[in-house]
Amino acid sequence: MAVDSVNTANSASRPVQQPSENRVATDAKKSAEQAAQTQKVAEQRQAEQAQRDQQTQQAQQSEPPKPVVNTQGQVTGQLLNEIA
């Protein structure tokens, strides 16, 4: 009986390893998903940057020209944002 209990203890279940093909396929799938997610984030950041650039450009275009003021605070009649 003592031998039977030792054999039972030695035959503890071991974790089943996935075959290497399944592991490779799983790793490839995870890599592809991660790459797709990274690309999506990059595109989103690029879109946000383009939107900020457009808003900045619109703000600059809609800003009225500023008059030039001399050292006494008098307006000289020239405009800073004058287009040549």
C-alpha cells in the first residue's frame, strides 16, 4: 500500500503544453492585433494634430490686423499683419 501512495503522488498532473504551431499562430495573432492597435492610435493622434493645426490656422486667419503703435502710444496708421 505504501508503494501505491508513492506512485499516486509522483503521477501529479503536469500542465499540458501547446504544440509549437499553435503557439506560433497565437503569437502571430497577438502581434497582428497589437500592430493594428498601434496603427489605429497613430492615425488618431495624426488626425487630432491635423485638427489642432487647422484650428490654429483658422484662428490666425480670422485675427484682425493690429495697428502699429509708436513709443508715445499713438497709432501710426500702419498695420502689422499687412499682406505684401
